[in-house]
Amino acid sequence: GCFLICSFLSVFDAPDKFFSIFNWCFLPLAYAFLYVLVSTYLAEKKEKKKALFVFFASAVCVVIWGFIQYADAGCMARGLDAGGWVDPERFPLLKRRMFSTLGNPNLFGAYLLMLISVFAPFALGERNNKRKILLAGFLFILSVCLALTYSRGAWISLAGIVLGLAVFYDKRCLLFYFFTMDRWRSALFLFFPARIHRFHFAWLCGKVR
């Protein structure tokens, strides 16, 4: 509700107020209606489990396609500079970003954040070891995908999610977060080619010609 109000108030400071109102109706307001519909019609526990399974299955498909796209299968990762998703002048080593089926790395980053915020509480509260390992592995894969979007805004938002999880679920999440931030570059180096690893440092360090 707070986000909905703040986003609506920001419309009055926009250069194009008509377009901003139109955009607000089709994004934040539509999400608010979707939330009301889901919370109203998915009342029973059985229905919520089915919806969560469908959400999980669709997320797996999107993530798999993201890795296929990032691997440049069918030249899907080429021409990103034409779409404005990479800046070859500022970051000459950054040639690709993961965007999967959404066609936009930043939107894909937002989608991944939504997935992480949904499944992380289940992983923390799950008592069955097999399901806990499955959810933890899925969260790790989502985190790798989020890193490969090279969306710095999404990375900052992830820090906010971890902080929320630490406050409301488990304070050990903060230790896990700092541990992960210190070592995730090593994980990327192990799982991806060295050339991709150099893209990551070029983006973070803001390397220019």
C-alpha cells in the first residue's frame, strides 16, 4: 500500500504526467489488483500449494531459457548494444546480460527478486531436509541469474530482501549474505568461462577505454 501511494504521488512530478498516469495504472495499480485477486480467491491451503507449484514450474522454465540465452544459443545474446542493454563505450568487455524471456535484463532482475522473496521464507521455514536442499539450491541458481543480469539496482534490492529476512525470519541471513558477497565471484569463476568473469569485473569497476 505504501509503495502504491508513493508511486502515485511521484506521477505529479513527472515531465509527462499523462503517460506517467497511464503507466501507473498498467503497472503498480495492476499489481495491486492482482494481489487482491490472489489473496481473495486462493483462500484454502490446498489451492495455495497448487498455485505455488505452478509458480515454481514456470520459474524453472524461465531460468533454463535464461541460461540458454546467456550461452548465446542461436545468437540470442548478440546485438544487446542495439537495444541499449550494454554500453560498449563505457564497458567494452561487457558483451551480454541475461534477460531470458522478458527481453530486458532489468525486468528479469525484478522477476528474480520476486522469486527470491517468495521462496526464501519457505526455504528458511522448511523442516524436511530434501525440500530444504531443493529450495536452497533453487535460490542459489536464482542468485547466479541475478548476478548475470548485471542490474546494480537489483543487487541493491537483494540486500534489502536479505535484511528483511534477517529481521523477520532468521538473523543468520546477514552472515550468509556477507559470506556470499565475499565468495560469489569465485563461484562464478568455477561455473562460467573466465571471459564472463572478466565481464563481471569490468562492470563493477567501471572500466573504460
